[in-house]
Amino acid sequence: MLPSLAALLVVTLGQPDRPKLTDAKVRTSDHVFKKTPEGELTLHGFFPADWKETDKRPVVVFFFGGGWRNGAYTQFVPQAEYFASRGLVALSADYRIESKHKTTPDVAVEDAKSAIRWVRANAGKLGVDPGKVVAAGGSAGGHLAAATALVEGFDAKDDPKGSCRPDALVLFNPFLDGTGRTIKGVGGANVAEAISPTRFLAKGAPPAVLFYGTKDDMLGQGRDYAARCGKLGVRAEVYTAADQPHGFFNRAPWLHVTARQADAFLASLGYLSGPPALKPPADAPELKKDGAKP
């Protein structure tokens, strides 16, 4: 049986098998948010040390990358722990993937939407504000985060009632537009365009921050997304890492640098207060804001 929120454990951050972003302590608890024919899906939770069920904290839900084929929630444990130490509730989500569940990307979109709806439906138990939900993720997980905000359809019939649309997006080199591509979904149908967030952009889309390496082929998708947002009056900021490939944010020092900039973005929305707690090495490279003058 999974532990209840009342039985949260206090753990030390920065275990030796994964990167370390802080020495603070947070509480952890896992919560099944969906039962599927392929198995249960869990939100792996990280809570501030002084968390209470009566809190109304902002919450961030992370989705791992892996091309909808591979990966695990552990990819975003360092960031989840860090943001919990900063006062947010952070959740790293499971979703169905090809290698483990023999499923297709459109099923992953459904699961991501289910996760956001579950969080809102259980806001009282999680101690979170249902009006301050952040969806975040990297690569395919960044795609899923954006899809919860924008893509139409792919809704599970047994989901809790309520919106799956997050209030802000933090996207690490996300896939955003499959126009002209082939991505097979349930039944073999091509769902590339149907699951492309950029195609569904409209006024009122959530504010977003996006991170890409300049050697990432997906950078053009991010720039196009931000350009379209600009025309709609939607806030979307792109930050680039010079000479870095896809997935750069998983490695030091970029792990620290991108998390720090994500912190600043969330602080600008009023979701965090004070300066970021992260202090990258003095010689750490800097991100460049796309479109900023040298």
C-alpha cells in the first residue's frame, strides 16, 4: 500500500546515484493517479520539509523524456527535489511508454492530461493551489507538458472532472510540431499533427520558458513556438546554450544553470519568492535569451 500524505518521509537530497542540486531536506510520497490496462501510473511526490495538507502551494509536474519509448520519472528527481526545497510541491510523473507498455505517443498524451487533472482534483490533499499548476518536462516529456496545455482531445473517460490545462510551462528542449512527419498512434493512424502543441496555440495560452542547445535540431521548433506566441500576446521565452546538443540540460553545469533560470521564471510569475538558491560554479557557462542583444 502506498503511504498517505500524513506519513510523508523526510529524506536528504542528492543521493549518490543522481546529480545533486541542494543539500536541503524534503518529504516524499508516491500517489497512484491512474490505473490502466498496462498497469498503475504514479506521481512521485516531493514536498517542502514544512509542508502541511492545509497549504495552498504552487505545484510543478515533471514529465521525463525518451521519445515516448523509454525513460523514467527519476530523470527529473534533482529538479523536483530542488523546487520542493524552494517551497513548491513537485511531482515527477509516470506515463505509458513503448518499451515498457507497448503503447503509442497519443496514449502518453492522454496520461499526461490525466496527471494534471488528478493533481487539481486532489489539490486539497496535496496542499496545492489548483490555480498555480506548472507542467514541465524534457524532450518528449516537454512535448507532453505543452500538450496538456494546448492539444485537443486524447482525454481519458475516467479522468476526474476539471481542466488539464496548466497555468505555466517549463520546457527543456521540447518537441512541439510534427507537421509533415509520421508518428503512429493507436490503430496505426498518423497522429503527428494531432498531438503537435504549436498547431493549437491561441490567445490565453500559458506563459512558457523553453531551453535548447544551439546544436539541437529542435531549436527551430522552439523559436517558431515563441514567435507565434509573440503574435498572440502570449509570454514565451527561449534560452539557448551555445554549442550544446539535445538533452544538454541533464548534465552539469547545465542542470544547475537551467534549473536556476526556471526558478527565476517561476519567481517572475509569483510562484516563488526571493532569488534562486542554486549557485552554479563561477566558471559555469551562461544561457542566452533568444532575441536579446549581445
